[in-house]
Amino acid sequence: MEQYDVLDIPSNTKYWFIRANSKAQYYEDFRLNNYIAVDSNSFSLERLLDIPEPLRSSKDAVKEEYKQLFQENDLNIFEQRIKKEHLSETIKKKEKTAELRRSTNRANRVFNFVEEIKIGDFVVIPYTSAEKFLIGTVISDCFEKDIEHIEDLDENNESTYPISNFEFKRRILWIKELPKSKFPDKLSWIENAHQSLFNITKFGNDINPCITPIYKYKEKIYARMGVNTTSFISSSSWLEYQLAMKDILGENLDNVFQKQYVQSPGHIILYVEQNLYWLLPLIWSCLFGNVKFGHGDFQVRFQGVFKFFSKSGKRERQLDLKEKEAKINNLNADTLAKLNSSSKESEELEKKILKSVSDSIDSKKKEKETKIRFLEKISHKKIDYPPSMENVDNSNIKKKFKLSNEDLGSVIQYDSQKDNLIFQEDKFEKEEEK
């Protein structure tokens, strides 16, 4: 049985673009210490969380309250500062206007950070000149207590990276670092955007293939195939590719849809309706793996964001694969031993033995599945491959297109991230379970 683990992205997931201050000053701090932060100009988080419930019935009312509270706070700090400076009334008025503008921007930014960003949302952090991007998932509510920073000192006993003094923070499980060349073309305008925090959810499905090659999103299953050739792709090559897809899919050809972003290099996004999820593993196996013609058996496991990327999730998947390999080897050996030692060679006896082995597998499989934790849905599909599959020659297509199923960017291993993330697992899992 081939097993495919599919990232299950909830439909209400939001995507956020957040700068690590001017010129990505705190990029390394955020990356090394698993968090993001915004400036509150010494405003208390407790005061924001104490906004009366009647106001919270309206998002606009809460946003307006943020604006009023920040203007009051920021102008008070401003007045205290200019008392110590000898400025003309004209300059004071000009600076006050500028301060009000900064206060409004700060209020909007903090409103999004505290009220709008949710556990499980994805964040994208740009480096200087958008040379690369961090992609991670939010794993905590907003807090303002100090955090422990990884100590990395130079020869003068000074930190090798600037540490953020922003007050409001959220913990992040980093997923990967992505070079600019792999970032979606649709988001190229971000480099010149003036805001430091804004919602990019409408580009969510352009970002998803950068997160993982196979995923579920809004009741559809998607798979990304890299097209890495730097040569022009001829019409005959495209025809050959489409004919191969026809051979693989047979009568299901009309159930698989494609989006092609091939600027040499580029990628092809395949997607299907949720109930036809098994078609993508079928294509995946035919193009990138070995399949036995005649009959296939797939297991697809859908996992929530944290379970998919966390240490426990990855470890469990690795153990599952090892257990299954060992189980198959033991059962094959046991079956052969029973058949060879049997004094009766009748077909009926062989059927009984094989049925016993099959029942044992099913029993152990069901027992294991009941132990799988929240947000894991396992689906099995036994399919008959189209007869034309035997004539599919994938090697020529893969060579012309330089097809790949690689995970884009540099994956940031869970084990390399701060230990205190481990203590977030239970809280995050409960949140996902809701």
C-alpha cells in the first residue's frame, strides 16, 4: 500500500504579509527565536483585551476603538516629548499631524495582529529586497511578556543579530525559507508595498504550493509538479504530456483540472474535487514512482497544519512507514511458511490462509486508526488502472519537462527550532481540534 500524507488547510485560514521592521532588521531574530512582533508604543495588551463586549459585536467598532485608544496614548507620549524641545508652533503642528498619521497606522497594524490573526494562519516574512521569504504558521495568541533569545555573540561579546524591542508577540512554527525565484509571480508587487502588515488571503492558493506539494484547500485536493526545463516547450511536447495524462486517467480525464504556470521554469497545478482525491496519488505514482499494473491500493491521510509540520507528526509518519514495512515483510514470510509447511496443496486451503492474513491486517489497521489523533482522516481506495497504462512511457515526458515533485525552498526542520515550541503542542492541538 502506498501512503500519502496530505496537508489539510482549513477554508477559513488567513495569510499575512509581515515585515521584520525596516530593511528586514529583525528577520534573523524572528527566524531564530520562532516569533513575530509589532510595535505598540508602550500600549498595554490588557487594555485592548478589556474592550467591552458590546463594542465587540461590531468589527468596525472595535477597530475604531483601537484608533481612539492609540491616538490618546501616542499623543500623550508626543506631548511629553515636545515639552523638552524648543519648537515653533508651526513645526509642532506639523509633527502632531505626522504623529496622528503614525498612530492610525499603528492602530490598524496592532488591530490585525491582536484581533484578526488566528492560530493556524500562515505568515510570510520578507528579507532585504525580498531576496527570500520565511513561511510559518501561527501557534499562539498575542502576548507581551519577554522571551528568551538564542545567544549568538561575536568576538566583542555582542549579539550577531539585532533583537526586536517590539512589545506584542506571537509564536511561530517556521515551515521553510523560500528564495525569491520560487515565490509566486502574482505577489511580486509585495516588494514595493508600503504597509508592514497586511492580509494576503486572496493569494492563499498561490502560496499553498510553496508550502507543500500536495494539499487540500476549500474542498479540493491539489498537487504541484515542477517544470524545471529552461528550454521552450513545443506544442508536440505538450500534446505528448496530455496524451500520457489521458492514458493514466482513462475515463477520469475530465475530472482532473490543471493550471499551468510555465515560464521555463515553472509548474503545473493539478486539482480534483475532494471525493476524487485518489486520482492525484494515481498520477503521482505513475509519474514519480513505480506502480503495479492491474490493481492499486492507496491510503491517503489528511492532517491539520500543526500535526503535519510538528515534530510529533513527522515522527509518527516515519514510524508508520517503518512499521508497515516490517509488518509486510513479516506477514509475507509467515504466509509463505504456512503455505510451504502445509500438507494439503488444495486451492481452498490457500484461500483460507490468505483470508486469515487479510483479516489480521484489517484488524491491526483498524486498531491503529482508532489511535490517530484529531484532524486525521484516513481514506483508502482500491482502483483498477486503465489498460492503456501499460503503454505509458513517462521517461520521455519527465526528461523534456524535467518534471519534479520536490518541496520548494529550504525546509526548516522542527528539531532545529527552539525547544519551547514543544510546550505549545498541546495548546495548539486543542485549538485545531475545535
